[in-house]
Amino acid sequence: MTRPANQPPTLGYAELPRLVGLMTGDEKHAAAADSTRDVLWVLYDRVLRVTPATAGDPARDRFLLSKGHGPMSYYAVLAAKGFISEAELATFGEFESKLGHHPDRMLISGVEIGAGSLGHGLPIAVGVVLALEARGQAGGRVVVLVGDAELDEGSNHEAIAYAGRVGLERLTVVAIDNQSSSHGWPGGIEARFAVEGWSTAVCDGHDLDAIERAFNQPRDGRPHVVVAQVEPDS
């Protein structure tokens, strides 16, 4: 396939460790970055219908990073896919850099929300789906990545219940489960979503093919959650 003239060249999965290594300075939440790396790669390489050339297309798929701390893998994937330049990675965390310790949608191409306090991404994703439907915009999935600990936040409980009740089929949640939740989830995270009417899938968060299958599982008119299990230290 010939690459469009306005689309920059992309790098492969094997380049991600090198790209992450370009981001030096004060280390912050490196484990959080490691836990999301493979899910992020599968999303941008195999699932999401969005490229640098279509980042402003109303019909694009939208990805929202709620687990915004430790965004090094996110930046590495964006660089590998041509949303930001590789040279920018070396500025990570500097005073005038676009690449802060939390992504900023006003500064970085392809970033849909400014990540901040945990617990906001899923409610925002619900609002994005509702806005797209109110505008009559067909297509365009909304995927939001959350951490298991932030699911303790009440705002997420409300969003899970509402999305399941009204059947927001365009919404997908991927929950990184590294067993860091303060209170735990009887029956597993997926049980919390299933009881509210969501379709669910559980996978190894470092198995690329298993992650892809989990995202593509039929949802039968329901919102979908992918629980990506990773080692507890991530």
C-alpha cells in the first residue's frame, strides 16, 4: 500500500522501547507507562480508525486517556504513528515542552482530552458519545483507557451505570488491571460492568493478539469493556 503524501512514515512495535528511552529527566510513573504500552499499541496499530491526516475528521475514532499519569508509552506510540515528531520526545517534562507529565489536548495533535485528576475520563467519554449522537454523526467509536484504581471514584460508577442502561454501543472502556484498587472488585472488574449491561472481555494486557481479539468481540448493541490484566507492579 502506498503511503499518502501528507502522512508521515511510521515506526513498528519494536521501536517503542527506544522511543520511550528518549524521554529522560525526572522519572514519574514509569510503571504506569509500562502497563499501558501494549494496549496503546494495539489500539493505534490495529483498532482505531484515526491517523495524523484524519485527526480532525468528525467521523474519526476517538481515544481518551483517563489514566494520564505516566504518559511516556502514549507519547511513544503517537510518535511511532506520526502524530508527533520523534525529536519532541527528548523534551519530555521540560518547562516549555508540549509533552507534559499529563497530556494536553491543546498542545498535542491527536490528543482528545487533557488528562488530569483520575476518574474524569470515562464520564467525559460518555458525554462525547452523547454529543456525537445528538449531532447525528454516524460511525466513530469512542475508546477510553482507565486504571483499576480510578474505578473507585464515584463518577465512574455513575458513568458505568448510565452507559449500560441506555446502551451506548459506540463506547469502549479498556481497564488496565494491575490490582492497585484500594477496595477491590468482587468477581473481577468485568463483573461490575456486566451487572450494568455491558459486554465484557478479559485478556492478558501484554498479549497483542489477545488484546485485539478482546476489542473486536461482538457487543450486541451494548457498551464494551476490555479488562487488560497486567502484573501487580505495573
